[in-house]
Amino acid sequence: MTVWIDDSLSMQTLEDGATRLDRGLHLVQMALLESAVHDVVVRPLSDPLRAYSSASAATMQAIRSHAGTREPQLPAPDALSPARAHWLVTDGADDAVNAWLGDSVVDRVF
């Protein structure tokens, strides 16, 4: 499983006391617990070559600490391994991310 995180500036928007990023990270962590998937790689779209080997609290904090500093650097849709499931955390505010989503093999969006 690869979880792609839209960590762009719009994900820092505060809504009802939490950022969009925090809400998305919480939702994906709950879904991962329910799915019992153990092979998880987390990749921020601001630096898609960076890979975290888990969806741990430390990984999520590292993503939070850099969020909003760079715009998404979207990998080519055909670079996403068809052998892995792909999930995306996004707020849908970025047209480029939305277009990439339409061309890629992302299985689930949060």
C-alpha cells in the first residue's frame, strides 16, 4: 500500500479546530487500522521520492512539519506501481492534483 499525501498549502486550512491535513491523516490512519495492511509506504506529494516506511505518529508529524512549504511535485501516473494499492489524502483544491488523480491508479481518496 502506498499512501500519497497532498501536503500543499490548502491542506493547512483550519476547519472546526483542525487542519484539512490533520483530518485526512486521521481518516487514513483509521482506514489502515481497519484494513490490517502492514506493508505501508507514505509519500508526500511535495517530495514524492521521499518514502516513509510506516504510517506511524512520527511519520505523520514529519509530514505536518513540512506541509505547506512546497507545491505538489506529481509523479507520472504510470510511475505508480500497479502491484500496489494507492490511496490519496487531499482536499481537492488543486486542479493539478485532481487531473493527476484522474490519470492515475489511485484506489481510494480521503
